[in-house]
Amino acid sequence: MPKKYLHIFSVVLILLTAFPNCNHLTAQNDEIKSDAKREEIQRYVGYETLLYRYLSLPYDVTMNNNERGTGFLDIGFLLLMFLPILVMIRFRHRWSILIIVSALMLIMFIVSTSNSFLFNQSVRGGMETNTNGIRQPVANEAPGLKFVIDNNTSLSDRVIRTFFNVNNTLYKPFKALGDSISGQKDSITYPIVLLLFAGIFCFWMFIGNYSSKIPSIVLVSIFLLFTFYWFILSPGIVWYGFLGLLLGFVTLVLLLPKKQDNQQLPDVAGQYAFYGMAGLWLLIGLGSRISNVQPGYPAEALGKTTMNPVAMRYIAGEFDEETVINMYYVNTSKVFDMINNDERALVYRIGTSFSYFIDNNHNRVIMDNQLQLFNNLTKVYTDKREIANALKASNIKYFMIDLHTPTLDNTPEQSLTKKYNKAINFLFNNPNVQLLATDRVINKEGEGEQRYNGMFGAKVVESGSFAIYKIR
């Protein structure tokens, strides 16, 4: 009897806690009109059709499909890989469960990979810089299209492109269905997600009938409830779901086949596969963190930055603070001293981590990482000198910009990149601003191969990562 009442209470709890939030979820999706929220928050969950945005979320988070980051975004493959496998091993004698779980995983895989991209030098996310220092996206390969295979295609690309072509063919009926019932907002996605989780929860209650361990039922129920809330409220941001990740790994352990004298081959294979892959993941993760291997590093530098030589020499007393700051950020130490001496001046900051070097930064630094404030300024003032005068009249005397800002723009309309280009155009040939420091390297027009730290020139040699200006 206690277990029966526990089941009833759990079902009622998940329904009561879920339904009151449906209106909030719909309202949240209506915020798409706000560019800053769409650019900063939605990039973690993706910009595809709303229905498939959620159905592909487990795959996207596992594979870092929408946002990539070493360490803080990589949750590993164990949850997505072994949750369905261990469920099918545990209930392999029930064909209905095997078919349902396999079908759901196949649908998620087709939808997820068809809304992914092939990454190479000419694919989504690639950026190039023109001679004015304006960042713009290079040619994209959109999902759902047929990828061309010719005689110049390498074997690895040939295999990948063939796979994507087959997968995109299978995706066509799903795309037609999604286009007919969903879009950037709809009234069908959240009911489907709610019913899906309610079905999974009821399935877990059904599994619980075969176990006398009440704590296990409660623990996994909390995991499912927390995952449901993370799924619909977090927009795919990993660090909001750390508790769910921990409970998920506990659930994997609970689902592992228990050692018995008459263990069958699937049970033994499931155990050894899980422990083997978990051990491999830990070794790879440990090696990656110790060696500090980062995406985009040149091959000759891989594994050679375990300890930063600049930081080590600072600790040893060989470098002073000014030298270290200049080695990390070229020619900035005196600029930061200037800003700190000008105690009442405000600082306008687009990206970068330079607030750390500014005294009283919580009062002086105006952050506009998605350039929403700057975009509003350009609607009021059409002349770049008027914009500078408006900023100076507001006591904003310093202008900092992260030159990597467009790389955060995953929106189909590239709205953040367009606003960034407006900011760069504001700085270009503007007599009311003065460049104080940048790590961008250029060749000036008419001066051959001589290189300078500057923003605009005949050729951008190194795109750099920051620029600091004074408004005068």
C-alpha cells in the first residue's frame, strides 16, 4: 500500500507543478522580439523550429552542437548513450519497450543531426574580416540540404556527406510535419514536451513496481522532475542543470545490471561497456584538462601550455604586474592606469573581461555585450560624431569592444553581427574617438609589409581580440 500511495502522490506532484508554468513558458517564447535575449540566451538551445529545438536538446547539449566550450559545456556522452541502452537491457524481454525506446532514440537522432551543421573552414560560425575590420560570416551549409560529393572530396568528407544526405532524406517527412504545426513559436510544443515527460514518468512508475527500493523510486522521480524543469526553463544552459547531471549518473548506476551467479550475456556486456566507457571518458577528460589542449590551437602548440609561462614567471618574481598585463593584453597597463586615475569617467564595455582591471567597476562600467544600447543610439543619432558627443555628454569617456563578438552570433538573421558592424563603423575614421590600445595587427596602406597595432589598414594581418578607445 505505501508504494501505491507513493506512485499516486508522485504523479499528482509532477502534474500540479508542471501545468501552472505553461503560461510562463509561452510568455517566455514570446520574448523572441527582444534581440539581446534572443542572441545571448537562445543560442544555447538553438534557432531551429520550436518543436525540434526541444526534441534535439539532449543531443545538442551532449555534442555541444549549439555552443562549444571546453570543460564548462562538455557533459560527456554517458547519459545520452547509456540511459536507453541500460533500459533496453533491463527490459529486453519486453518487445514493446525495446521498440518504443529504439523508435524514440532514432527520431531524436534524425531530427538532431538534420538540424546540425558540417563544420569546416567554409561552414557556419566561420568569420572573416574585411579591410575595414568588419567581421562577417563566410558561406554556410544550411541543415536539410544535399551536400555535394565530387572527385575532389576526401574519403572522410565523402563518408560524412553521404551519411548526412541519407539522414536528411529521412528527415523530410519530419520537416514537413514541423513546418505545418510549429515554427519559431506555436501552441503545440509545450503540450508535447509535457506529455513526453509525463509518459516517461509513468514508465518509471511502471518500472518501480518491480523494485522494493522506495528510496530509488523517489530519487529517480526527483531526477525526472528536475530534468523536466531544466528542459523547458533553462534554454539549454548546462550549468543550470548540474543537480540533474548528478542525479542522472546516479540513475545510470541504479539501472546497471546487478551481479548474479546466473548473469546472462547482455547484463555482463552492459556492465563492462558502461565501466569501460566511463573509465575512457575520465582518462580523456583528465588528459585534456592537464594538457590544456584547446580547439583551434596550432598542432605544434598542442599540449605545451599545461602551465602558463607568463603566470609562472610572475609567481617566481621575474615579472611585475605591469609586464604581465601587457603580455596578456598588448599595451594596456598604462591605459588601465589612465582610466583608474580618471575616477569619475564612465566606461562603455562591449564584451571583454576588462572590468577586472577597472577600479569601482560596479559603478563605472556600462555593459552592453549584445549592443542593444548602442543599437538604440544609432536609431536616434545617425552621424557617428553625434553618437560620440552623446556618449561624452553622458560622462562615458572610454569605449571597449571585444573583436570576437560576432563569433557569439548564431542567429539566422545575424543580428548581433549587424549591430557589431555598426559599432565598428562608428569607430572607423571618427575624429571624435582615439585608439588607446588593441592587439589587432595591420599593414598600413602604402607601407609594404610593415606591421602595426591598429584597427584599420590596407590589410588585417591578425584580427586581434580587443580595442580600447577614448571619446574626445
